[in-house]
Amino acid sequence: MNKRTGIIIAIIVTLLCLVLGGNFYFMYYLNVEEGQLSSVRALENMIRHKMRHLKPAYLNRNPRFFMYRNKLLKNYKPAPYENASVLWDIANWWPHENEIYPLYDSSMGQLLQTLRQEPITRVNNLARGTQLKLLMRLSQQQKVIFKPQWYPRDIVLEGAVYSGKDRHVAEVYAFYLGAVLDLRWTPIVVGRVVNLKDEIYANGDQELQNTIAINVDEQGNETYCLYGKCHYCNEEETVCGDADHNIEGVLIYIVPGTLAKRRSPWQRTYKEDKRAQWEDDMNYCKSLKNKMETIRLLDLIDVAIFDYLIQNGDRHHYETREERVVLIDNGKSFGNPNKDHLDILAPLYQCCLLRKSTWDRLQVFSGGVLTEIVDRLAKQDALFPLITDRHKRGVERRLLVVFAVVEHCMDKEGDKMFKTL
Ligand SMILES: Nc1ncnc2c1ncn2[C@@H]1O[C@H](COP(=O)(O)OP(=O)(O)OP(=O)(O)O)[C@@H](O)[C@H]1O
Ligand SMILES: [Mn+2]
């Protein structure tokens, strides 16, 4: 066979392939590859492109910011109080639907002080959820949930977005971030250094004391170590006091009223080799829009933005209060400052819907002031600084990603993506 015949045969074979098999192959490629993996990748590229061309307004400070800053600083300023009991009565009347506390109230600064100062009078294990937590009573009256410190601030957790134990300070950060973004859907939280021997063990019931190991070294020095009672609790994983028996933890005010737990439509499979439908199906939201009330969907999209900023990828269930979504359990945030899990934003980029008020509020805190104001508020907290500078840079970087994703959605949907429900 000479060269020319070879070329002709090759051309004929190629043409045959194109006409017969090629189409099928091409269609297959479109459906599977294009429809799943590459559409996620295409979205990532789109967002990267948008990030490079963000309008200056997203990068600069918004002059409106100063008004919000002054009001926030005033509202959360610690204030002396006389009667804790009265403040707790007030705070227990605050919640309305999913708003746990009012926008501005002169009692907030005082309430925060009660949580920092009132004596702990009783402690029990709280075997709710899967992580170690305690139920504490303050001044024989108000119950709060206590989550202890497990990691130093600069821990970098590798692996899945939901890996590791709780980051206690994340609960405090979430509280202030919620206040700033006007997503007042989190519990009220303060950090507190607590004495494991004098405040926890001494006020604990028998069951709690049985889950605290007391080790004595050769010099006769005691170390108290708590392992608690919960799904993941075991004697090998303990929280130990320092030389003075102190541990760090957070006090989480109990949200009054009834909470209902629901499975998140964007739940992960929690299995490395199995992907959830929403992870590959870019039309996932279409069917949800028919199944779910718009107000619920808008709540979940606000939650997605909030969770993306703090990198909470563990909202497998969400809780509702009077049919509106609350932000309970923010402990699995800030695991890795260098990684942004874009898929936490799936509710936003798959639905391309956003509450107008949320969008307006986000833009007030452009130009690096979001972490600045949260920091100013959190300065009052016993555990300040709550997160490292790398984590703060992460929050600012992700805010720009949120702006870019909204720009992308505006290209697709126009202003009708913004809702006032
Ligand atoms: N501040 C609060 N007010 C009222 N109820 C609360 C509060 N915090 C937690 N709870 C209740 O306790 C349950 C467990 O709390 P949380 O989700 O923080 O624990 P967890 O161990 O992290 O759970 P999981 O392992 O499921 O994430 C919640 O589902 C909620 O019903
Ligand atoms: Mn949790």
C-alpha cells in the first residue's frame, strides 16, 4: 500500500467514525462529562474570570459602612448590670421566628457580661449531637451549653471539609458575624476561661464526675481531664486543664422555643467514594424550587453564604424555629484557612436567588472592613483574638467570591434574582 492510498483510507475511516460513532461519543461526552464534572469546572472558571474583573465598589470601602460600624460598636459594648435574672428574662423574650435577638437593644452589652461573669452553679453532660458538650446552669437559673477548646487557633485541618472536632471560637465568631450581616439567627455566645476543677468538677453531678479523670504526678500535682459523654466521646480524647486547671470554652445561650431539625438538601454523603446528586447536577435547584417554599430556599441561600465565609461545610441538617432557619452549631468552621470549599455556595450558584436585604448588607462590608468590624466587636471577648490573621484573610477572600458568584448570577438572571421575601 503506497502512501497516498494510506492517506485516503485514513480519511475514509475518520469520516466513517465521525458519522457513525463520533456523534454518539460526542453526545455521551456532552451528557456525562459536560453535564457533571465540566459544568462545575466551567463555573469555577467563570467565577475566576469574574474575580479578575470585579467592579471597584466590591474592592473598596463603602462609605455607608461607618454608620453601621458605630451602631454595632455601641450595641455590643460590655455594660455593667445589676440583676442578671432580669436580663435573662428579657433575652428569653427576644426571639421572634428565627431572629434570636433584636437589631439594637441596650440590654445586649449587659447580657453578654452576665454570661462572662455569673457563677456556674451546676454542670451536667449533655448527650445531644455527637460532640462533647456540657449543660451549665448560671446562678441557679439560666441554662447554657458549653463547648470546650480542642485545638490551638493556628491548627490547619487537612482532609474533608467536615473533618476534625469543634473549633470553640467559631461559635463566638459566628455570633458576631451574624450580628454584622444582620443574620441574627445564631445563638448568643461568649468565650470564657473556666476552671475544670473548681467550676466544672465541683459543680458536676456524679455522672459528669465519672467522665473526668484526675491524674496525680510524682510531685503530687493534679491534672483534670474531661472526656464527657457523647457519640464521639472516649477516654483517649480528653480536654485537660492547665497548671491552674483552666480550660477555654464557649458559653452558648440556649435559644428559647422549639427547634425542628431537617435534612439539608445539600447534605454531603460523608463518604469519600460517593458523591451526592447536588454535587454533580447543576440543575439540582430546579426541582427544589417546586418542592420548597421560596422563603425557605432564601433562608438556606443566606445560610450558604454565611457558611461559605466561615467555611462550615458540616450543615448536614438545619434547624428551624417557627418555620424559619436558625444558625445552630457553627463549631466546624475555620478548619483550614488556605482552602475555600466553593461547593458550600452551591445553594447560591445553583439557584441564583438571593434575598435583596442580604445582598445590600454584604455590600456595606466590602473592602476589608468585614473582618475588621467583627474583630472590633470580638475584642470584648475573653478569647480574643478568636481566629488567626490567615483565617481573616480567608473570610475577606471569600466575600469577593460571593460578589463574583452574584455577578455571575446577575448575568444569567438579571435583577429578578433578588427577592424581598
Ligand atoms: N443554643 C442552642 N439553643 C437551643 N438548642 C440548641 C443550642 N445548641 C444546640 N442545641 C440543640 O442541641 C443539638 C446538638 O447541638 P450541636 O448541633 O451544636 O451539636 P453537635 O454535637 O455539633 O451535633 P452534630 O454532630 O450533629 O453536628 C442541636 O441539634 C440543637 O437541637
Ligand atoms: Mn456539629
